[in-house]
Amino acid sequence: MPTKALLSFLFASFLLYPLVRAAETESKPAPAAKPAKSAAKPKAKPKPKLKKVKWLWGQSSVKSQMASLDASLKDQQGKNDQLEVQVRETRSRIARLEGKPAAAAQPAAEPAAQPQGGPTLAPAGSAGSAGSTGSAGSAGSAGSAGQTGTLPSTLAQAKELKDAKAILAKQEAALKDGQGFAAQVKSAKQELQEATGGDEQKLKDLLSGDISKLAGVYAQRVKLDQENKTEIVPSGPCGDYPVNWCKAAPNARITFGGKWFLNRQCVAYAAWKRWRAGKPFATCDAGDWPGNSGRPTVGSVAIWNRGATGRWGHVAIVTAVSAKSITISEFNWRPFLHTNRVVAPGRGWPSRFWN
């Protein structure tokens, strides 16, 4: 009997074990679901910074820039001196042609040899002499008395006068451009000296991109931007500047349109943009550029007088116009770099525009 009871107990336990395990499994709470990962927050766009241009450090120094500027100034002053001589001689020639009656005009002596580098003038009496000789023979054969060579000489002299005035106009234009370039060079020397004091480390500070280290006119411009809350959008060291000029040293001589400019200066950039667009431009200091409007349009030159932006003024190209501001493209607002700025009316507003 006890044996049967024991067997019954064991058999019942065997049958009930799976049921108990199932009940335990059902009674356990389900493991908590892992919280879903929150969506990654978009990273804030870093504010634009003026990056230092490494090649400027290795290829440019205060000493090398000053030496280059001195050489450019000496060369241009020599050319200007030659042009001044030519202008004086051409003016004297015109005065002689205008001051003598045609019938009494005599072939003038040839002018002194022209200095190299400028247009060469033909001998003052060459055209008139050739005309007079041929006409006199025909007049004499016709038997005209008392008027030998008068009319042909008048025509030849008029042509000579016209040609001389055309030469003078070209010489004066070349002299004006040469004087403008000389002014650019002098201003660049003063600008560099004020910003660095001749210290090589200060030039590196200028090119470091740290506006707290700027000096001279550049520090003045930073203050103006801060006062007017001007938005500055750096666009790399060159913007749309030609690659070969981008790789050239600051203040190196560059040429286009038959005129000379200093690399990475505001005048060079604005003149180049206007030249490409087939519009007039100037070669003088920025503050002396002419203006013809108080209202900007896309492609206008924005011109700042000497004063708030520096004692040489500043020029830039207008790239966009809105009801409250203009966007400009420029060089050398920051040391030798290209920048775009959004400028609103205020102390930083241009003095005038050249449309």
C-alpha cells in the first residue's frame, strides 16, 4: 500500500510539473522595451571665419612688399617724367601751328628726340612740307600768281594740327593713368607701414584671420563694421579673382586694359570687374573715383570717401540690391582677402555710386 501511494504521488508530480512551469513563465513581467534612440540634433553651422592664407606667409613679407613697391614707384615715376616732356613738346607744337597764318607757315624744326616709352611724334613740318611742295608746282604751272601753295598748305597744316591734338590726348591720358598708378603705390606703402610698423610679425598677425590683431586702416574698418552690425561673408582668399593673380604676391604689379594696378587691392579688383563688364573704371586712389548716382544698381561701383574707411577711401562692386541693404564684393577690406559684405544705410554706407 505505501508503495502504491508513493508511485501515485510521483506520477502526479510528473504530470503537474509542466503546468507549474508554464504558470511561472506567464506570471513573469515582460522585459521593458529599450527606449528608442532620440533623433540626432542637427549640428549648428559654424560661423564663417577668415582663414589665414598659408602661401601669403611664405611668399610675402614687409621687406619684400616694400622693395616691390619702391621698384614699381621708381619705374612709374620715370615713365611719368618722360610723358610730361612729351606732353609739353606736343603742346608747344600745337601752339605754333595755331599761332601762325597758314600762308606764312614755315616748316618747323624737328623736335628733340622723344624719350623711350611714349608715343613718337612725326617731325613737325613733315606733313605740311610734303603737301606744300606738290601743290606749289601745280599752282605755278597753272600760272596763278601770289597764291602759290596757300590752299594746299592750309589743308596740310589743318591735318597736322588735328594729328598733333590726337597725339596729345593719348599722351595726357597715359600720363593721367601713370600718375594714378603712382598714387596707388604710394598709398599701398603708407597702408602697409601703418598696419605693420615695418614689423614682420605684425604682417603675420594681419594675415592670421584674427581680427583682434588687426592694426591701421584694417582695425578702423573692423570697428566700423561692428558699429553698423555689417554682415561679412568671407569667400576664400580670392573670390572670383583670376588664379594667376590669386597666386601672385600682394601688391605685385598686374595689368589689364592697358593699365597697371596693384594685386589684391580694392582698386585693382573693382577696375578689373568693370573692365570685364565693358564699363568705365579709374586708376587713382579709391576715394578719388568719380560717381554719378546716389542710388546703387547691380554692377555699380560703391565708393567711400577718404575718412571713415581709411584715408585712401575704398571701392567695391555692388552684387545685389534690396530695400534695406546692398551686397558688395571687394578686396582688401580685410588684409589682402576677398570678402562679400551686406551693408545697410548708416556710417558704413557708400558716399556715392558709379553706375
